Amino acid sequence: MKQYYSYENFRNDTQKLIVEVKKFKADAIVSVARGGFTLAHCMAEGLDIRDVQSIRTELYDRECKREELSLFGECHLLHVNRVLVVDDIADSGETLKYIMNYLQEKFPDVSFKSCALFYKKTSIYEPDFWINEADAWIEFFWEKDFTQVS
């Protein structure tokens, strides 16, 4: 079962998420590439955060889960106190759990919180902030609306 997630839903949910995470007072945002890019950019605008970085993971090839998670990239968080880690969904939760553990080990003096638009109850990791509970495969507008444009 698949569920399409439109720009209108995204805009409304992102505004709700911004209100929720404001109390954390993040100094920087780390986007989980690629799924977190669109949300991280909008969150940065709404929270007026200029320090936006990314880290890339690969756990899925389209809808097919790989055997092992791969991590690419490096963050530079030496002069920040609070970092918001942003992804589109906590599906299995493996990606966010891995990244949160990795960042906390690498930067033990920094406080990290995570957020996502969607959270599945079967996930092994629950983001600190999330808006929707997912029970289907989510097809985000940025994945569907811009593919095979002529």
C-alpha cells in the first residue's frame, strides 16, 4: 500500500513541526540526505538557521532494503550547542538511530534532537519530534512530481 504526500500537506505539516521544534532552540540543522533535504531547507527558513549541513546514508534502493547501512559525509559542529537532525520519515528507524548515535559519539558536548514528518510505530527509533504516523509506504511529492519531466 502506498500513500501520496502532496506539497500542501508538506507545507502544513512543516509549519506545525517548526512550532514544535522552536523550543529546542537549535543552532544548526543536519539533514539526512536525500529524504531530509527538502524538509531541512524549509525548517531552516522557518527557524532562521543558516548553519545547515548534511550527512548521507543509504539503506534503501528505491523500496528494497539493503543488508547494511552506509554513511557518507562529515559534519562540522565544533561551535554549536544544539543540533536538529532532520529526515523525512522514521521507517525502520535504523537510519536515524545510527546517525544520532554517530553524531553523539563524534560530538559529545553537543545536544542533538531529531525530527521527521512521519514515524512508523514499528520503527526501532522514535524521533523527538514528528507529525504523522505512517502505516503505508509514503510517496513524497519531491519523489513523484519531478521524475521523468520532459
